[in-house]
Amino acid sequence: MPFIILTITIIHLFFLHLTGSNNPLGINRNIKKISFNPFFSIKDFIGFIFLFIILFFIISFYPYFLGDRDNFILANPLVTPEHIQPEWYFLFAYAILRSIPRKLGGVIALLISIIILFFIPLINIRKIKRNQFYPIRKLIFWFLISTIILLTWIGIRPVEEPFIIVGQLLSLIYFSIYLINPILQKIFDNLIY
């Protein structure tokens, strides 16, 4: 995984160097752009140091803060654990997996829920690059964030009746946001132009 992240970072820097960064209106004018170095380099370096300090603090003083306490139970091959769950960053996809009763359908929905995140930059068909000109997009964005947070919470909960229906409803909302978003972009582009 680190090598994949490093490769993606190098590709990102290559294309950033090749085409340059964008401005809020999406117009490519080099007159009003500031240079990458030292302004953005210093900003990125300070952000990296801040993140490093936070991670160092967590590792040094609270190493089990982000872990699950069930990981410290002695393994017993004769007893299946009551509730098996992945790490916290995959809980939203795990909730989508559990929301579909058929195993194959759940696995396909889980894969689509993660793969769709990789294709979002490729389906960006907007004429204007910033969300400030798309007022509904701000609402959709925060609606998506709240849906992912709720799906993460549902992934922690046991497989019981109120959580099953809520997980199914949130999974439907999660996928419908990605279907509705390009349609709304097209409508707002037609209204603006």
C-alpha cells in the first residue's frame, strides 16, 4: 500500500507540474497564479509536521486509541466471536456489505462502494470547477459525509433489527447520491450557461 500511495503521489506531482493548478473559476490564466515553491511547499511542510506531531502523540501516549478492545480477547478456536468487524476506515463498506442479504450481492456492493471513490475525479463533467457556484452541491457533499459517518456507526453495531433496516436505507442513499450528482451538475450547468 505505501508503494501504491507513493506512485499515485508521483503521478499527481507530474500532472500538477505539467498542467499547473486551477483557480476557483476554472480559467487557465497564468498571470494570476503564484509559484508552487516556496508558498505551497512551506504550507505542505507545516501541514506534514502538524500531522506528524499528532500521530507521534497518539503512538507515544495512546497506542491503542484507534484499536478495538475485542482484539485483546484470547483466541478460542471453539467459539466464534459475537461481532466481527474490520478496522474503522472500512466500517462504512462493511455496513454496505451487511445490508444486502445475499453474499454475492453484498460483496459486489462493497467493491462498488470502494471503487466508485476512485472514479469520481474521472466523471467530473462540470464547466466550473468550484462548488461555490453550485449551491446544491454543498448540500449533497455534506449529506454524503453524514451518510458515510452514519454507515460507519452502523458498521460497529451488531446485526439486529433496527440496524439492518437503517443500514439498508443508508446504503441506498449512499449509491443514489453518486447517481443524482451528475444529473444535478448538468442541470446547474444549463442554468448558469
